[in-house]
Amino acid sequence: MLPIAVDAMGGDFAPAAIVDGAKRAHREFGIPIVLVGRPGEMGDTDGLSIIEASEVIAMDAEPGSSVRKMKDSSLVRAAEAVRDGAASAMVSAGNTGATMASALLRMGRIKGINRPSIATPIPVPGGTPTTLLDAGANAECRPEWLVEFAQMGGVYARDRFAIDRPKVGLLSIGEEAGKGSPFVKECFEHLSDPVWAAKAGCEWIGNVEGRDVMTDEVDVVVTDGFTGNVTLKTLEGAMKALINRLLVAIDTDDDTRAAGAALGPALDQMVSELHPDSVGGALLLGVKGVCVISHGSSSAAAMVNAIRVAHEMVEVEMVDHLTSAAAPG
Amino acid sequence: MLPIAVDAMGGDFAPAAIVDGAKRAHREFGIPIVLVGRPGEMGDTDGLSIIEASEVIAMDAEPGSSVRKMKDSSLVRAAEAVRDGAASAMVSAGNTGATMASALLRMGRIKGINRPSIATPIPVPGGTPTTLLDAGANAECRPEWLVEFAQMGGVYARDRFAIDRPKVGLLSIGEEAGKGSPFVKECFEHLSDPVWAAKAGCEWIGNVEGRDVMTDEVDVVVTDGFTGNVTLKTLEGAMKALINRLLVAIDTDDDTRAAGAALGPALDQMVSELHPDSVGGALLLGVKGVCVISHGSSSAAAMVNAIRVAHEMVEVEMVDHLTSAAAPG
């Protein structure tokens, strides 16, 4: 198998945490990896191979112009490695917009897909994660793009979470067909055409609401990239607020602190289940290659998970499945 | 003080839970109350006065036509009582759309307000609730309406939570001014005009993200009614999922169950802080009267809180403050 191209320079804790995660993914899971970036800044790479790239796109740089101008950046070189058959996938914790732009411009779009979309798995306590897309690639969407998101999300949910026939819902503000904004009503009409679901092996279940996202009522939630990103960040904020509040409750007095200590392992398990790092990053679906976008704040552990997801999606041939589902006719 | 008109017939547990809550609010807090609905179904009302109404708008009825046709419904009669000076405010746990329509059609709009908006307080652990609006009254909005929402939300946050100069933010997908959908960018421009904030005594802090909602970084979050409703329901779902997951963690073994028992009061306190019932329902802002919309699933305790909020908003003269802030010129 071709190596996974890991952008060593992207992320709040790059390159140290990234290189560390890459080494662990190679050592613990035998995943072939090529690091992309400035060799002099990577430290000891345990002999992992390297694609040299002299430039680094900053976390807050303007994505489009950066990718156009910085042709020797780690992000652009990583995407080129996939395009040129030197790598099987790319993984970055860097600038999300620049990651998308690099992948789109260098790998190109899958035929039949107008816009690539970011698919983010949302943890479901005691259940299978729900895939939310678009989680932020397209702040404004045309209704027909959501059909493509639905197909891609369905294929991804099957390949990633082994869901036989993923239930796909449209995020709205009421379950009845007539509920929502004019945009959502148009999306509903497009999604009600049975052809796409048959091609993608999905079940279209109609509108779902925000409260359904963290349940097994739905496997794939489609929405525009603005609503999707707001939903994702609202969930992240809620998790953080609740876990902090729980720590306050435990810190009430000596008795509750002792109880908290006894609950330690069970609570650690709960927090790690709900932590965004545990699901291994988001995927940019719709480009001709596997592209994993990890949190900017990714730790080495998060990178291990992101690299494992990239590896799995290559092995299961997700891009081929997306290509078949999206093929016109 | 004029009584609060309580729709005895609206809500999943009406009329029993509603009448029970009304009696408790009267008994425990001395709030004057008039129940609106079918006297024969109310049971013992402890001598609370009654406005008779023979019809009941069902929870799933189409709001507009119901309000137009059912002129002797409890919702329409409650709104008329406010309009006619027989009540100081209305409270309902019934059909949300019909509550809005009744209030709008019978009380009318405050001058300078194009569209009433639902303001929902979001619990902030260890802090002051954040007011989110529009939480669902207007699935599609014009950018200029968000300025009205911002003014109304600011006045409400000051009157309700005693925040001297509420920080008002626009919900977007990035903090920089240029981030968001074309609609949000237009809203940002309108909101950047300093006049509205001065009139409402607010501080405009620009874009905020979903992760800021449950923090004290922002006091009032404005958005369109679609995004607001998705955000609200996503938060409700996240709270429920997390609390259920916590119960699973506590139920791991005998040691964790014992620890859970020791944590009991601290966890109860946490859950009640985060429960939507504890904040006392949403307000429909922009109509000429106080209108509290409580959860359909309201318990008697939720009704007590909703009635208390209505009473407080009457006492503090919130509608006068809204009227001054929205007055043209």
C-alpha cells in the first residue's frame, strides 16, 4: 500500500505532535507514512520517509490565495503526492480552508460532484456516530448539492461505520415535510427523489431535528455548511460546558471528591468517547482521494486516530464507492 | 397588578399540570392569575378566576388557520385578555405557532418591529444564561430584522438577567467580520451601525460561534429563526445525551453506583441548572404585551417558572423598554 501523506507542519502543536502521532501510527499499526514539510524542523522521524516542502501555510492565512501562491507548501505537496500516486491519502491538522483548497485544486473533483463537503462524525453515547455534512466547506449551498452530500455521507457511513443501509435525514426545524426555510423545503423535494438513495444504498428518512443528531434515530444528517458548522461547534461547546460543570459538581465537598475518584475510570471512558479527537477527524468527501482534516488543536493521539481513519478509508476503497454512487445516469 | 392569563388548555399535560402550576405560583409567590379555558376540565382551581373559552387549539394544528377560525379558543382569549387590559401577560405551553399567531394578531406589533422573535435563555453553567434569538419564529429572515432582534434581545437580557450592558453577538462560522454566509455578512454590516446598540444599551461584539453560546463570552446571540431553532434543539439533544451517558457511567458497578449516590445532590443540582424548565420558557418579543411560551412538555414546576418570568417582565416594564428601544428616530 502507498503511504499516507501527513502534513507535518499543520496544526497548533506542529510539527512535534504531528510527527509524534505519525511515528506512533506507524509503530503501533504498521501504517506506511510519508511526512511532508521541513525536515530540519521534524526532529527524529524514526526513519519515516519525507517529502520536502519549504513553505508553511499559517493557520489563519487566507486559504485560496495561500494555496495558489505557496506551491512548495506542505499542504500543496501533500495533495500533489496523492494526485501523483506517491501517497494513498493526505492528513492535515492545518488550516482547514487551505486543506480543502489544496485537495480540490490538486486532486480534483469526483465526476458528478459539484462541491466537496466536510463530513464530521458526531459521537453518539452508546451508539454509532452520526455523520454530519456539510460541516463547513460550503457556507452557502444550492439545494441540489445536498443530494450529493446525502449520497457521499451514506457511502461514508457504510464504509466507516459498517452501517448496512444508513438512514439519511435532512436537518430542519420540524419533522413534517413542510417544515423549515424555503431553502430546506427545496432540499427536501430534491432528496425525496428515490434515485439517489438507491444508488448510494441509503434510506431517506426525511427531516430530522437538532435533538436527533446525538441519537441512533439517524446515521447521516445533511445540511448546508453554515448550519452544519454552527451545529458542530454548538455541540463542542455543550460538551465542554457540561464536562466542566460535572467537574464542579464533583468538587463540591470531600464526599463528592471521593465519589469522583471512585468514578474516575468510568468518567474518563465517557469523556474520551465524547471527545472530538476520538472519532479521528473529518473527511473531505468529493475529491479524488482520501483527505482527512483533523482539529487544529490535534494532539499526537488525535493524529494517530486521523491517520488510522485515512488508512481504513483507503483500504475499504471509499473513493471508488463515492465515484460509483455519484456517477451520472 | 393585573392577573397573568394562563392558557389552561395548552401543553402535553394540560390542563392538570397547568392548573397545578398556576395554583402554586399564586400560593407560593402571590402572583395574580386568571386561568383561560374550559372550567369543567380544570378541576379545583383554588378560587383562581377564570376566563371561559370553549375551544382548544391542538398541539399539532396548523397555527394560522386555527387562530383565525377558533375565535373562542383559550389561546385567542388569553391574547385578547392582554389586549383588552384584563390581563398583564399571557403564558402558554400549547402550540407554539398558534401562541405566536394569537399574540401577534390580537396584541399587535410594537412600532418599529417588523417581526416578533422568540428569545430563549440558554443555561450557562456557573454563569448568566445566554439569550438566543430568533429561536424559531421566523424560519427565513431579512438581514435588517436581525438588528431588531439584537435590540430586543439586549433589552430582555438587561431586564431579565440584570446585565448592565449586554454583549450582543451574531452567530456565524468564524469570528472575523468576513466569515459566514452571504446572509450573515449582510447582517454583520447592518449590526455594525452603532445606533441600535446605543439605543438598546448594548455592546456589539461581532461574530460569535456555536461554541460560545454556553459561555459568558456573549450575553445575547442573534441569528435567523432556522439556525436558532437548530441550535436550541441541538443543545437540548446534547444535554440529554450527556446526562444519559453519565447515568450509564455511574451504573458501571457497585463502587460507581455508591459514588453516584454520594454525588446525588450535586448532580441533581447540575441537572436542574441545565434543564430547560429551570429557565422558565421563552419570550415572544416584539408584541404589545408579555407573552411567555413554555415547553409543550411543561410540568407544573415549569409552569411556576414560566409564570414567575411573565410576572417579573410585567413588573420591570419590559414592553415599555422594548418600545423605547425600537422607536424610530
